[in-house]
Amino acid sequence: MNSTLHIIPIEQWLPVSTLPMVIAGPCSAETEEQIMETALGVAMIPQVKIFRAGVWKPRTRPGAFEGVGTKGLKWLQKAREQTGLLVTVEVANPKHVHEALDHGIDILWIGARTVVNPFAVQEIGEAIGGRDIPVMVKNPLNPDLKTWMGAIERLNRMGLKKLIAVHRGFSFFNRSPYRNAPMWEIPIELKRLHPNLPIVVDPSHICGNKDLIPGTMQKALDLEMNGLMVETHFNPAKALTDKNQQVTPAQLGEFLSTLILRRESDNEFSHKLEELRSEIDKLDEELIDILAQRMRVVEEIGTYKKVNKITILQLKRWSQLTNDRIEAGIKMGLSREFILKLLESVHEEGIQRQIDVMNRNES
């Protein structure tokens, strides 16, 4: 179901004189000194309009640092007074909402773990009531566009019109350089369905590694995303949470200075190119997974041959298999040379694996 969102354009409530609009601040509020020093640092960067910090930190396992709680809201108040930046915190339940509103927090955000629970989203919306406060909604951990849209639509139907979607990447079981796979096709589809909904990209959680952040920031702009949320700490090495993905204010300023703002036509091209590349990435992953499964079956065959004292190389079968596969590939539009090279590589790897099985435990 594609319901229309009634969204107040971000420029009407958050005047942006420079692009991209940037949200910056530490993963967690740790001390008043840390908040103030970081806030004063990011306030010197023209693109930064909003200061973020988590005061309630939902952890997977108990015992880890779970935030300073309500006292952190007072530090954010002070940071706003001294820098002029708007301030935002994550809320996960009605109690968080009430305390944040009581301390004059400007913007709330709903985290990835909370978005998946429609009861929690409903309760947060009810706690906000009719207050005219912006809310940012992060995508769920799993690559589920319907769940992400559902949370946004639920809040919108409750009267919240200053909404922002935050793309923070998705959990992915395959090995990847990213902490959370970007899967750009999902926020692109969200933008297609709701072009009036601003989307902010969180490269910190996507990357999990500060070295990958600049490239991800550039890609976000190339895909016409509306802003960036970058975890920034005056001393990341001593951060109590997610130290590897936090940057200093100076590093953030340097990253932003290297970004290239492209023309709209370039962005349109990048959208289509990214959709196609994402499709290739998925197909490549499936291809590699299928090859891995094939080699596991080959090893089972090798074990069977070893037990029954059968030779590894079966020339008659290999000849028949090659002819059949080449014929099938040609019918699908692939060249004979390509199919032959592919089959030879796969066969060579399969023979080597069977040899390894034969030699196992022999010495």
C-alpha cells in the first residue's frame, strides 16, 4: 500500500543555507566536558545545524554502557545555549519522550531497534501528542522497506508532519567491509515512493569504520539524499561506545570540504547506475554462494570416491557435462568461449578439492 505522506518541507522549519545539511555529535553523551567540547567544535562547521547525542543507549547485552540518562539532557540544553545548534536525542518509549520534551529537546529520533515494533512507535507518537516537534525515523536493522515506511506513515497519521527518514544501513549476514550494508536501492525506492520525505544518511553506522565514511558521504550526495548524520567526538579513542566509527570535529570538517555537489542530471544518472550496481552486487553474492555450495557437493563426491576407491578424473562425464553446459549457455546468450573458460576454472577447482580430500589423513 502506498499512502501519501503529508510532510512539511524541511526548508520551512530548518533553514539550510549550505549543503549538505549535517547532524553531528557523539554516539553517547558521556560527560558534560565531552558534550561541550564536541559541540563547540562542530558548531564551527557551517553545514552542521543539529547536534546529536544518545543519552539512553539500548545495548544488545546488559552490562555495557547504557547511557547517562536524564542528566545528559541538561548537557544538551547547555550545548544549545552556547552554540545555537538544535539538539536531538533518541527516544525508545513514552518516558524518554516526556523527559526530552521537558528539557526542550528540539528533535527526536527513533532508533533501528524501536522502529520494528509498531506498538512502541504508536506509544511514542501518542506521548508526543499534538506537539509540533520534528521526528527522525531510522531504518530497521533488517532490509525491510515496508517496516520503515510503516513507522513513518504511522507517525504521519498521528499528525506529525516534520518527519525525516534516516538511512543507517542494514544488517547483512555476508562478509562486507561495512558494518551495515548500505543497500542503496532501499532508500532510493523510499525516495521514489515519497519524494517529499527528506532522507538523511548515517555513514557512521553504515561504515563502522571512519576510513569508509568520506566515500559513503559522497555517494549519499550523489544519490540526492538530503543530509548526513555523522558521529563526532572530540576524542574518539576514549569514546565509551562505537569509537571506531566516530570522527573528530576537525576530521568532519575536512571530509565535508572534499565533497562534490553534482548537478541534478548527474544525480539522475547516479540513481539509475546505483540501482543497476546494487542488482549486480546481489547477483554476484548469489553466484558466489552457489559456487560454494557446488564445491561442498564436490568434496562429498571426493569422499565417496575415496571410500569406494574410485579415480578422481571421469573424462566421459566431464566431456558430456561440458557440451551440455556450453549448449545451455549459448541458448541464454552467453558466448562459447566464456562458458568454456568458466567451466574449466570450476572443474580445476573441483579436481583440486577432490585431491585434497583423497590426501586427507593419509600422512
